Amino acid sequence: MKKLRIIILEDLDLDAELMKIKLKREGLQFTSITVDSKENFQKALEEFSPDIILVDYKLPNYNGMEAMQFSLERYPDLPVIIVTGSINEETAVNCMKEGATDYVLKDSLSRLAYAVEGAIKKKRIEEEKRRAEEELRNLNVELEKRVEERTTELMKVQKELLNNERLAVIGKLAASLSNELENPLTAMRKSINYLKEKYQGVDAESQKHLDTMEEAIMKASNLTYKLLEYVHAPEANPSGIGGMEIIEDVLSRIRIPENIKLYIPKKEDTPYFYADKEQVGHIVQNLLLNAIQSMPSSGELVIKSGVIGERGYLEITDTGTGIKREEIEQIFEPLYTTKLSGIGLGLSICKRYADINDGEIRVNSKPDEGSTFRLLLPLSELE
């Protein structure tokens, strides 16, 4: 046992010396300080850093119980032994209830060393127990963290496997559709063109049906193209491209309805990106078309551009129907769609193009309020 530090709260010097003698005779190694007043006791408690306190139950100007309570309030783990000339059983029980580790009668000081050793041993066991509990709590936290990380990894792998399975299905479907549909669709396109040329000036109703047929054929061809595009996404061919150049190029290829108000950034506010122009254009076009489709009645379409950290961004915000929170994480998965028409590949292709250009697409949306899609891309040194 290490050398103990003991505070003895005792007003009689002889009694204090007897305590020390008894402890030394039993072989205890210790350093002690004797105090006899409230002020000196509280000062010693702060400055002496004791391992244990021996307290006389009755003092002329201080109460042993009061001293014990003061000590326990500040140092709840510090053992306190009541040492008194006389104490009845009821008082002894009360002392123990109030927090005393033990009590010793002055006419039985032969058990003082035993009581001190027992108190120190109990303190040490409790400290070891707390350390073990703390270690156990830390291990549980670490275990929960590892389980959570592992679960996340497994979910990611499961998602990748699911996407790979979907990709395999899409690949087979794309190959089959390409072989089975392309030739008939080509023949139908040629036939429609022939009929339109041969019967120019035909009545409006017949012309309407021919246009409907041509539009349906174009949609079918586009579906086949999208399937092949998703399965066989080309590598990126990056170069320095201006943000405004991308915006203007895309807007030249699509029609903005009159009921939608369009806002575009100033050229000087748009950075230069280092990315594949065609693929980025495809992403922006798809996002703009989705935004337009989300506002069938009217709304606002806002295009913004700028720089965040070491990356530039193109941002498209609409005031349309918005996306439910639980659907946001799914909208980039292949074959997932919230639309009544379509097969759910548009945003999947956008994400793939963003990934191969070292980019990222972020989404913020609220149902019935609208959506914001932000495309982040590497910056180009070209200005």
C-alpha cells in the first residue's frame, strides 16, 4: 500500500497522537495533518489532498457530521471514518447512512488500522469498478460505432450489388431492344416521312395523326438510346468550358414554356469548368427538362452559377411540385422514377456523367415548394 495522506479532525492532541501511534504499530505508512476547527479542516481538505479522513464526532466548535457532509459534497469518493469517545447504535447507523465509511470508538483504537485499510481497499475497488464500467461504456460506444460503420458498408455493398443486378438487366434489355426495335422503328420513320411528303396539304386531322405517330416513334427511339447510353456510358473527355457557354447551348435546344419565367446568371458570374462539354450539357438539359415538367401550370426557373471552395457549380431551381424527403436518396437509382411516364434513367445517367467528371449532384427539395439541383464540377485554369 502506498504512503497514505490522512487528515485527523480532532480537538484533543493526545487522542490524535494515540490514533497515529495505533496506525504506525499496525505498519501503516502515512503522512498526516491534525486540525481542530472548521476553517482549518476545509483549508486542509483543499490543500492537503487526503486519501482518508478521521473525524471526531463531537468538537467544541464544529460538528463531525457537518465536516463529513462538507467533504462528501466536494469529494464523494473520499473515505470518512468517524472516531468518537462514545456513540450509540442509532447514531452509528445514522452516520453510515449519511455517508461514513466506518466508525471506531476511541476505547477500541486497536481496530482503527483495520478500518482504515478496509476503507482504502473499498475505495480502490470502487475506483477500479468505475474504471471498468467506463472502459465498458467506451467499448460499447466503439462497438456500436464499428457496427454502424459495418452496417453502412454492407448497405452500400448491397446497394451496389442491387444496382449491378439492375445494370445487368438493363444491359440485356438494351441489347434486346436495340436489335428488336431499331430496324422496325427506322422503317416506320421512313414510312411516316414518305406519307408526309406524299400527302402534303392533307386535312388537319390526318396531319395530326401522322405527327402523333412520328412523336411516338421518336420516344421509342429515345428510350432505346437511353438504355444503351446508361449501360455503355463513355469516358469523359474533359476540357476547359465556360459555364455560360453550357447554359446558352442547352437553352438553344429546349423550349421554355411561356408560363415559366426564366432567370439566368450573368456571364461574368459563371466560372470555367474542367469537364466533358457534351456530358455536362446532357446533365444540365435533363435537369432543366425535369424542372419544366414539375411546373405544368406556371412557375419560376432560376439558373445560378458560381464557385464554392475549389469547385464551381451550376444550380437549377424550380418552384414546382418538389420531391418527398424519403425519395431524394432514390431518385438517382436506375429504374426508379416518380413520374407517370419514363423508366427512371434520366437522373441515373446524370449522376454517372457527374461521377466520371469528378463532379457531384446535390439536391434540396420540399414538396409543393420546389427543388434545387446543384451540379459541382472541377474548375478549369482557363478564364
